Amino acid sequence: MGAIAANDLKTRGVVSISEQLADNHEAIITVRGKSRYVVMEIEQYQYLRECELEAALLEAREDVQAGRVVTENVADHIKRLTDGL
């Protein structure tokens, strides 16, 4: 993964990001030598979000199969939430 110094980003702008993303999926922006931010093309970001949502769905399905769920009506749910306060 390529790195872009914040000063380079200030002087060269988006061109410095485009150059890094030509060869990498992500680019790290460093500030005073420390990695601080990651930039990527929107398509890569959307792909990662989809992966995150798929993982959450899989986890939810596993919870249902293992019986780690509560089935209740709205009133009982609110009561259970407020009783814990």
C-alpha cells in the first residue's frame, strides 16, 4: 500500500492520490511520519461495506441458529430495555 505525506498532498493535491491508487487499492496519508488516514476509490469502499454487511448477516444467522435471540412484542421489548436502566 502506497503512502502519501500530508505535505505532498497539500502541494500536489488529488494528483498524488490518483498516482498512488493507480497501483494500489488504498493509499495511506501520513502526517509527520505517522499513518493517519486511508483513501480509496469509491468502488473499493463500497466493496468493503458490502463485505461488512455480509459478515453481519452471517453473524445474525448464526445467532438465530444457536438460539441467541429474543422474540417479543414491542411493549415487552421496551420494558426489557427500560428495566435495565
